[in-house]
Amino acid sequence: MFRQTRVLIVEDNPVNFMIMRNQVRKHGIEPSLCTNGQEAVDYCRANPMPELILLDGYMPQMDGIQFLRWLRAQPNGAIPYVLFCSSSIDVVDVAEAMRLGADKHHPKPIAADDLAAALMQASMRAATQAKARTQS
């Protein structure tokens, strides 16, 4: 159902990445990985924009908030459905992420049902945007 959905995991913790990757793979998708926000910027510049980004809040070099600020300022930055993930529930950081355009926040680890819902939202958004492009 979601096989055409491009997923980018931006996560510096190898254990958290493996958990997220395995959950995404259960839906028949091989996700891409970046270990910090700067790698994610480089990835988004060099590849088609992913439909879903699982974004860690706290990373070296460029954190999730900084990446989200960069992403939403791009001409195609509204494409991805962004699930802001953090192991702590810092209300200020979550509020800032939502203000900058994160679509949803989930504490880690992400439950399988929540990931499936995010994949559905990302797929629906991508289909709506593709339809709008063909009609203009």
C-alpha cells in the first residue's frame, strides 16, 4: 500500500534508527537514513523530496528544529509529512517544532499504529499534491 512512499529517518541513535527502520520495513519500504540535520539537508538537495520524514529532535551538527526551519523554507519543503520524534517531552521544543511546520509529535519509541497513520497521511498528502500539479 505504501511501497512508493519515500521515507527519510533522521536519527543519530543507532538503536532508535534500527527500531524505526524495522517498523518502516514492515510496510514494504526501505527508508533512507541521515544521522543529523545537515546530512538530511544534503540528502534533500540531492534526491527527490521524501513524503515522510521521521525527525529526531536532538542531534549533533544540526538538530531537528534547525532542519525543520530549513526544510519548510524550501520551495518543495511543504511536501514531506514530518513526524517530530523525541525521547524527552520538552514542551518548548515540541511547540517550536509544531510552529515551524512539524505535522505531528511522537515520543520515542514510535508505536506501530502511529507510524502506519503517518505513512497514510504522507501518502494522502503526496497524492493530493501530485493531483494539484497535474491540474495546474
